[in-house]
Amino acid sequence: MPMLIEHRVVYDGIQALNYSGSKELLKSPLHYQAYLTKTREDTKALRMGSYVHRLVLEPTAEATTPRFVKAPECDRRTKDGKAIFEAFTASIIAGQTIMTEDEWNEGILIANSAKLALKAKSIVLGKTEVMFMTYLGEVQVKCAIDGLGEDDYLYDLKTTEDASPQGFLKSVRNYKYNLQAYFYRQAFEAAFKIRCKGFRFLVVEKTPPFATAIYELGPELMTNACFDFEAALKAYKTCTDLGEWPGYSEEIQTIDLAAKATTIPPIQFA
């Protein structure tokens, strides 16, 4: 049976292979170890992505227990403005994120566009923010799925600069979203013993007109994802068993334009 996880801080603290870690592992086990200890920087892109996810996937929770708060409009160079802002920051509780007014309003527009896209296709997410841990063979994995559709599809929400087919395909290749789709589906079906129809991405642009699209990935992308997935699982188990996390090969290698490295090479341990 899967271990359901209610809180993100608990999820983040669990040592198990996830999609993001798998991407790093496909570079090298050494990159994966660096990923585990890397400090996550607070950027506008991360704030906006988390904010939009919250508004779309957990609107009721955000209304009752806000994770995001809007900073007051004030001139912090003046005495009065400084006092207003200090009073505001003093009211912030642990776990809350401060948004500028522009970020606040922009996030609402993006989220509303995403909600309309779901409504237009009569897509209802029965459960959202589903976090769990399970085993795939002998490897412990964890997943955080954005939404379980009542249509038996798994859904993931992406904010992007370009939601066109060509633009999103570029993102799929850059960020290995096909690996995410394959990883999440395999883990979900193994954990809950439920066969889902597939994995879909709800994509919304971050700038006007906040255009949206819903995509499923084709067989070639998913076949490549299968190879990457198996390579990541094998590398993770091998490195965990041996307690060694090497980087790139120490041998001199020849690469060329025809080379197509879609998976990590065999791990050479000393």
C-alpha cells in the first residue's frame, strides 16, 4: 500500500527517488547528490508557479489558510511607508509567501485562464495535490501529482512562456516532461492498483492573453521516457546499494553530431 503524505514539508524530507531527482540522475549520480543538497532560491518564476498551482488546485484551502499574501502598496523610503511595511511583515506567519501587487494580480489572471480551460473540456479534478510514496520493484519512489481527473486521467499544471505545440514540445525535451508523465503513471498504478487512461498536461501562458492548451504525449516521446525511467531506476538502486555516486566517465570519450545520448551510460565504479 502507498504511504499518503499530507504536507509538502514532510514530502520534501523523505529520501526517495522522484521525477526531479531522476532528471539529475540521468546526467550523473554525482549531479543527483548535488540536487539533494541544493538550496532552492526564491525567484519570481517559482513564486508564481506555486501561487497559480494553489489558486487552481486548492482554492478553498487558500481562501481559509492563505499561503500567499499581497504586500501593501507603500513607499518604503518614507517613514510612514516603512512603518506600514514593517507592520505587514510582522503579521506574516511561517510558510507564507509575500507577493507584489503585480504578481498577485497576474497570478489570478493566469489561474482563471487555467480554470476556464478545465471547464471548457468538462474536466473535473476529483483530488488534487496527491502526494505519496511507494515502491517500484526494490526502489522507493515518491510522487506529487497535481490532479486526479474524474475521467481517469492524471493531470499536471504547467505555466510557460509558450503553450503552442512547438513551444511546449521544446519544454518537454528541455525538462523531460515525458519522463514525468511516465514516472507518475507507473508509480500511481503500482501504488493504488488503478489503471489510468493516461497523463495530460494543462499548459497556460504566463503573459497575455494567457492562452491555454491541454496535451498528451505521443508514443515516441513516451518510449524514450520508458528507457530513461528504467535507466534512472537501475542507476539509483546500484548507487544506493554500493554507496557510490560517480560523475561523468573518467575515460576520454569521442562525441559527434550523430550521437544521441538519451540515457546515462553504464556506471563505472572503481
